[in-house]
Amino acid sequence: MINFRELLSSGDILCGTMVTLASSEVVEALAHIGFDWLFVDAEHSPLSAIAVRDIIQTAGSTPCLVRIASKEKVQIQQALDAGAAGIIVPSVNTAQDAQYIVDCVKYPPNGSRGIGLSRANTYGLRFYEYLEKANQELAVVIQAEHIDAVNNIETICSVEGIDGVFVGPYDLSASLNKTGLLDDKEVVSAIEHVRDVCMAKKMPLGFFGVDAADVSAKAAEGFTLLCSGLDISFMTSGAQDTLVRLREGEQV
């Protein structure tokens, strides 16, 4: 098991991309490209628990963080049992939300995660080894994607066991009735507040964007968990570019 908590706390830039397709070929190709991690999105895609497991298995040594669909304990356990290096939890707006998530991730006595045979512990072959390391190595990343999270970010970051904060700029802009207006002064100010609090508390920061240049620019601001693009967009943009060039060829 890869110690993603350690990777996060190292301060190194970790470059990833999003997986939304239940395709072993796509995942394998992305893993071969050399991304530091993969963002497996089980919130905005129809990925089942089985598909998530298969994606993690296919990714091999490339660590996967799974964004679960909601703050339900069963979903958290299924992602971790599948062998995820950690979870990303959407819409965490209070310290109480954050504490509940940590409790679901950690095995007793640090939490209440259920114990069972799964892929994560090699179906029982490394059962005790996994139990000994899981609480120290699995990463718990929460998403700050609502103005309520922005207003409560100091108390959220104070919850022991939260390992990173991932800014969701699009949903955050929507919560401010500025949907998609990421350059709006109020949206920028909200993101900057999250950044400043996290930096002061030495809390690792994550950011997603479609444009790689925009995302990489966040590294200069202290963001280290970077995610840009997604599998289906790579396909559509590449196909669209090919079609445009084909059409241009017709006109020669």
C-alpha cells in the first residue's frame, strides 16, 4: 500500500488527472503516461463500486484517490476496501462533517471503520499488515466547494485526521451565484481565503481545472495536489482537433 498521507505531507507537487470511464485500457494508458496519482470520480460519473475496484487494480503502482458520491460510511469503506490510497469527499462544509469522515476512515480505536476481507488486505493474506498501516497511510482529503466550507475552513482544518483540502472552484462559484465565473472577485477571494488558512495550518492543498496551465500556476500559490483534465475530455478534444484538421485538408 502506498503511503499517500506521507506523499501529501512531503510538499512535493503531485500531478494527476481524472478518471470517469470504466475502461481498463484508458486507465492503463494513463498509468503508463506517468501521472503521480489518479482522481477516480465516483461522484459525477456512473462508476460502480466494482468499476472503482477494477480501476484501482488496473492502475497498479499509480495511487488512486477516490471521490465518493456522498458522505456515506458504506461508500467510504467500499472505496478503501478496493485498495484506494485515500478518499476525496465532496461538500464538506463543517468540522462535524470532517470529523465524521475521519471516523469512517479510521479503524478502531481511532474510528469506526468496519473490518472485512477485501482487495486492500489481499483478501485476508495481508490482513494484519493492512490493519497496522491503514490508519497511518490512507489519505483523507475533503473538498471545500461551498461558501459554508470557506467560512468554516479554520475549524475544518483543525480536525485531526484531515490530510488535505481540495478546492472545488466550479461548485464554489455556484454557491456564490457566480456559476462558472472563476475570475469573479468574490470567487477569487473565497479561494484565496481557503488557501491562506490552509497555508497557515500547513494543510496540503489541491485544485482541479480543465486547463493544465491554469492548474500548474496554482503551484506558485502553494497548491501541491494538482489535477487537470479528464479521460473523456482527452478523447473528445483529440477527436475534435482531428476532425478540424481533416476538414481543413478537404479545403486544400
